[in-house]
Amino acid sequence: MGDILITDDERDIRELISEILIDEGFTTRLAGTSDECMAQIEAETPALMILDIWLKDSNMDGIDILKTVKRDHPGVPVVIISGHGNIEIAVAAIKQGAYDFIEKPFNIDQLLVVIRRAMETSRLRRENVALKRGDSANMDMLGDSAAFRTLKTNLDKVTKSNGRVMLTGPAGAGKEIAARYIHTNSNRADAPFVTVSSASVEPERMEEVLFGRESPAKGIEKGLLEQANGGVIYFDEIADMPLGTQSKILRVLVDQTFQRVGGTESIQVDLRVISSTNKDLPTEIDAGVFREELYHRLNVVPIAVPSLEERREDIPLLAEYFIEMLNKAQGLPLRALADDARALLQTMQWPGNVRQLKNVVERVLILGESSSDISAKELPSSDEGPADEGRIVLSGGLATLPLREARELFEREYLLTQINRFGGNISRTASFVGMERSALHRKLKSLGVATTSKAGARVAYVEGETQ
């Protein structure tokens, strides 16, 4: 059920509330000062807080504690009580995120109704967080390649902070999944995660979408920033945001306040900002289409999300995950990957990255035979159609070369592909191609193939070519 932390400077009051709640089956902890309250929270986060506004002999009053709790533990409901209650105090407490306000002397039945409702809210939030962590963070963040491990290590370092994160990487690489992983494993996990699709919102509507609108006809319509209050606002492909909106977002980042379109009231929000882009923002700045100051505000912690090419070792694992996911979501056949299909998937080109891999798997499951394993012949070798079984189609350039040069070119490209497929691991490559490790090293040297570190993994390249 979780426990309830009662903070009141009057001993009789806090003990009375505690006795009432214990009789109702709740577990309680007590604090008489702000220091005792914060120490209790640090020791263990409560499921609910009952907090007095006025605390004698304390460094913080109830509103100060409320602000701190809603910043560090936004999912904890806080019920404010006060013997000096008035509408101004109640409004101030609710604006700062209080669940409800009760005036002393309180009615016991009223108190219990509020407590039960707040505890149910707390329970549902905890269950929601557990589901998110189980289904989203652990399942979607899949991989074992060096590039993936580097990414996950970097993401884990920023989950517990409120620092702004800039995710960079090609389209389809999984930047939003990385953003959701940060959110799901953060202190804001039970608060909203709101996505701003910078490229899909019409420029003339962007401010209304972000800031909301006030009008006599429709009243107040909350925008995405207000909807994300206490949680995360995720700017997807931030480079596509209109210049005029960029300057207003900059002011929000500085002040954490804004006004709705058509309104005059200053709205205060508590947001963590995560952004992503597949463009080179310094180049966009030089071109005059992205504000440099906004870039520096957003790019506090830059994290690169690797392309699928940089994590080829993960492709079979991802493909199997998509097969299972599509079986559960759409009822598509639950098929295994044959060895030749696993190998071909790892050597194919993936300009659309993880998103393209999912689409290919879905297509094969829809069109293929449900009673057999997925074989290489079912996979597309190009945009034109499935692979030709038993044949290699020569490119025009290769077909015009003498045998010796063509063989050397083929061996170079073949070995480059295999080494990159195995993440630069020479031993695994040698085993697959059927060569001794020392013989493979000699062959690579004769072909001018070397390896270097890229995105945490070893990547093969031809010496003399630009990396």
C-alpha cells in the first residue's frame, strides 16, 4: 500500500492524524520540522504526504517543501492542511502541485475521503511506472553490440538528473525510444511524456499547439507545454521548428513561464527538456535557420544514437523482437529466422535504420509462408524485390573488370561486410568465412583493409578512403 508521511509542527495534530489513519489500515511516519520531513523523504519516498503550511522553527515552510517534492518526486500526492487557511493559500498550494487542501479543524470523514482518493492515485501511478519500465524501457532498448552498450551507458548517466539532453542520429535509429528510456527510468517517470513533432505541425499553428489558447468562445485550451508540466517535453526533430517559435521556446527555457495565445496570465511550468535531430545543427546555425543560443540551451548533454549499420550485431535480436511484437499486436505468424536469413539481414543496407528493419520484418510476415522459418530468399535484396536464389547479380563496373581485379574487389567488399557484420571482431569473422585468424589478417593487409573505432565499436574500412 505504501506509507503516509505526516508533517505538522503541532505534535497533537500529527499524532491524531496518524492514529486515525492507522485505524484505517494505513502505515504512517511523522515529522515535526522541515528538516525531519526532508530526512524522511530522503530515507524513503512516501506514497503520500500530509503537509502543514506553517511550520514553526523550520528552515522551510509547507509551500517550499511542496515545491521541492514536486520537483524531485512529482508522482507523490501532497495534501496540504492549515489552520490559517484561506482561498489564496489554497490556490497557491494547488498551483504548486498539491493534490488537495484541507482547513483545520478538519472533518475526519472528509480527511479520509481525500486520503483514500489520493492513495488510489498514488497506487495507479506506481503501477503505471512499473508497466512502462517493464514494457517500454526493457523491451525496446535491445542490443548487445559495443555501440549499443555505449549508448545505454550514456543514457543511464542522465536518467536521474534534470539536465537537458540532445539526441543526435539518423532518421529511424530510435531517438524517441532513447528519450522514453530516459523518462521511464527518471524521477519523473509517473509524470507526462509529451512529444512535439516539430516537422509535422504547421508553422502558423506551432505557438497555439505549444502554448495553448484562451478565447471567450472556447475558454482555456492547454498546449503541449502545459500538458507536460512536471514531466518531460520531447522536441522531435527540433531543427524543423520555425525560427519565430524558437525564440519563444528559448524564453520558456530561461524563465519556465509563458502565456497562452490570446491570454495575459503567466503560466509557470516545471519541465525537463529532451530534443532530437538528424541534422547537423551547427550547419543549420551557419545557414541562419536555427538559433545558436537555443542550440546551446538544448545541447547540455549531447548523446549520439548509432545507426543500424553501426550495430549490425544487434539486427537478428531486433528482428526476433519485431516478430514477437507483431505476433502479439497484429496476430502475424510467429516465425523463426533461418541461419541464412540472419546472415543476410546483417549484410543488407539499412538507410532507414531500425524503422526500416521493422517494416521489412512486417512485410515478410504478411506475405510469407507461416508454416516455415524465414529464409534468405524471402528478404528483399534491393528495392525491386526478393533475393535471387543461387545467383549473384554483378554490377556494371564489376562485370567489366578482368578476373583478377574483380576477384580482389569482391574479396575486399565481402570481407568488409563480414567484419562490420561482426562488429570488427576478427576471430568471429575468421570463423564464419572459414579462415585461420592469422590468414585473415594477412588477407586484410594485402587488400588494404584496416579497422578503426567508431561509436564504441570496431569498424572496417579501406585504407586511404575517408572515414
